[in-house]
Amino acid sequence: MIDTPALEVHHLTKFFGRKPREALEQLRSGATRDELAPLGTAAVIDADFTVRQGEIFVVMGLSGSGKSTLIRMLNGLLEATDGGVTVMGEQIAGIPAKRLRQIRRRHVSMVFQHFALLPHRTVLENAAYGLEIQGVASAERRERAERILDRVGLGGWGDKMPAELSGGMQQRVGLARALAADTDILLMDEAFSALDPLIRREMQEQLVELQHELGKTIVFITHDLNEAMYLGDRIAVMRDGRIVQLGTAEEILTEPADDYVAQFVRDVDRARVLTAGNVMEAPRAVVVASAGPRAALRTMRDLQTSMVFVVGAGRRLLGVAHDRDVLRLVQRGERSLDRVISDDHPVVRAGEHLSELFESAVESQLPLAVVDDDGRLLGAVPRVTLLAALGNVSTDTGEPAAVETPATIPVDVITETLHRTAAMQVAAEVADAVRSDAAERSPA
């Protein structure tokens, strides 16, 4: 279990201008950023958060919100006016310059917006530069840099010069340089904002893949909300130097802290953020297979639905059963659902994004069954819920959730069948009991 956070930020404030102590006292007394303008700029005000090891932590805000100043305090490039930063358990404020450099080399790498490549060095030499600074031997740093270049899709490009590469490829070199240094934390300041949309999306996807593979902690700065929502395990939204909301993408999208955040997220692509697990509803039409056809038919009658989810031990989803098939079983006096359980229905994982659910929702009239990795039924997503989630429309009308499909057999027909076959069911149970008793009495 990981106990030490990658980064701890404690009431961090950065003021540019004269009389920083006076400005700090005014901030503590409730002064706004605008009120302090005659003294200077309060770039970051009382930022307080923790970044866990192995997560992608996104800081998002418009230009001037303070996000770039914040990231430069995380590795000591800017000295804080107040508060502190702890990197892998060590406080960096006020420590000797030599020790700060050691912490950076061991724990923190940075990827810049405009690549910051050395134009007179080859791609391989740029990727290995951080290792050179660390004092790694030439042969080892070459081998490590070549390996990382392969991982970011630049295998075979090591002898090229930066000017020979496209913008997207240059940014991959910058990312390779940070990864080759093998630090615990990557700080990425608007790293993809200079790229065209298609290359930008490719880099976002590759970053997520690399983070899953390598387990790095990433602090990513962006002004692009869709990018923040796609990348971030958690997101800090900044405005005028302050963090106004901190949470998961789903929390920020569905529960904005104020009107500013609500306006900010209004046009986000919800299909890329919300998952089946975020929007699923609890299905009521669920029966355990061992309960038999009569229990399934009663459930469908009471809920006025045409299907039930059939589960086994541990709520593992076996399939669905439809009202007409179950009715025939009851009419014949059969006591097992096995013959009519169908697996011809849509099943999705809880972590699948809504954008991945459209095809399944269109191809079937049934609600999407949401299961975990072990096949256990967690919930269901009917079409109405999927569409409402995409449009940010509440489905809470006070009426029961429309998770189940409408019934195709009248209630009175089902009730009459259950009553008429009740004697048949009792007779079958008595016969079973007699046979069981006879078997116990017969000599071995």
C-alpha cells in the first residue's frame, strides 16, 4: 500500500509585487485579487491539495488563473510567498540549492508547452539529456533513451535533428526526455496545447497508456476542459488564483461548485467523461435462477415488464428471460428457467464511456446490463437514461425509473395463469416429496 503522497501542497500562495507580507496579510483578511492590484499580482492564493502516487492530477483554468505559476512552485522553480510543497515526503521550501537539484533529478521531470528541445542535439541526445545531467554513463543513457523513444513511437528517429520533426514528434521527444529520466513525477505545463487537434488527441491517448504502463504520477496543466476531463483522475479548477473546485471529472461535471464551474463545463463532451457506472440505475426486474418460472412471471407481472435479468450465485448475470417464454414454462408446469435464459442482450462494463454505448443501445430494445469484471450485475442503462445523461437532463420525475421494458402480456392473463397452475405446482412438489421419502426408505 502506498502511504507517502507524491506531492503535498499546503496553503500555497505566490504574490508578485512590492510588499508581499502586507499583501499576504490582506489576503488573510479577505481581500480579493483585484483589491491587491495596486501592490502587485496574487498569482496563486491558498492552494491546498494532495497528489497521490500514480494518479494524473489535472489543474485546469483560463489564462491568468494561476495554474502555470502553481506548477512552477511544485518543483521549486518559483519560491512561494507563503505555504509549502512536499515532494515524496520532503519539504522543498528553504532547503539548500544543491539538495533541491537532487530532488528534481530524482523525483521530478518537466514537459513544456513549446518542447524546449536543444536544437543542436539529435533526437536521441535530447531524450538522454536528463540522464546526462544525472551522471548516467553514456552507453546506459543511450540504451534507456532508445527504449523510451520506441515507447513514444519514435523508434528509428534517434539520429534526426529536432528541426526535421513535426510539432507532434517534437513533443514526443520532450515526453521521452522526461520519461527517460525515470523520475517519480512528471509536471506537464500545457504540453499538448501547441499541437493540432488530431495529434493532440493521439498524445492524450498515448499519455494515458504510458501512465498505466509505467505508473508515473502526472500533474498536467491545461486550459482545455475536454482534455482535463479525459486525462484527469482528479481535477482542480482554478479561477483568479484560487482553486474553486477539486474532484473527479464526473463530480465536477454533475455537481459544479458554483456558477463559474457550471458555465465552464456547460459545453463539455459528456460522452467522453461519464461512464455506464456513473449513469446506471438499479434494475428491479431481477430474479435468481433457482427461484423458477413462477417467481419470474410474478416479478414481471408486478412490475409490468416483459423481461427479467436472471442471476446466479453472487448476482452473476446469466442472461434475460422474456414474459412469453416464461409464461409457456408455467403453463407446462416446468420448474426451471434454464431453457429460456437468453444471452442475446447487450452487456457493458461499468467503466465504459457513454460514447462506447451508442451502438449497443441502438441494436437492442433492452436496457444495457452493466456488469463488473466478474460478471456480476451492477445496474442497467435504458435508452432514456443514456440520452438524458448526454443532454444533462434529469430523469427524476417522481415516477419509477424506466429501466424495464413494457409488458407484452396483460396482467390479468398472467394472474389467471398463475392461479390456474397453482394446483399443478403443489401436486408436483408433493410428488417430489413422496419420491424423496421413498428413496430414503428403500434399502441401500
